Amino acid sequence: MSDNAPDEYITVDEASMLLGVKKATLYAYVSRGLIHSYKQGIRRQRLYSRRQLEALLTIRPGVTPTETEATAETERLPPAAEWMARR
């Protein structure tokens, strides 16, 4: 999409599918200011800028690890005291 073309707005379902994340993660991105959502009409439905989501994909191409995966990664690392003992 060129920079001069009007932006396309997509639903929460389409946005979460595009990013490969759950809706809750998408809402967290909005609350953290990574992306914006736009109110549509008088309903509570929100729309997301496709251009903004695609820009986020260039910054964060992979899905961020879940809290459980991050904990598992940390648990595999030996304590710092063991590193120092090996020196």
C-alpha cells in the first residue's frame, strides 16, 4: 500500500488474525500505546489501521512469547553463582 493511499480499517478479528495474536493481546497493545483503535459508530466495536498493524509486524515480526514460555526460558538458565564458580 502506498503512503498516499487512504488507510484501510479492519475489525478486531481481522487484526488479531493478521498479527497472529489473541484478541486480549491486541487490546494490550492498544493499552500500552503500541497501536491505536478507533471507535466505529455508536456500538462498542473498534477498528484498527491495517497500515499501523503492518508497521508493527516489521518491528515485531514474531509473536511475542507467552508468560509461560518466558518463565520456562528463565528456568533453563543456571544461577549466576554457578557461572562465577566456573571461572
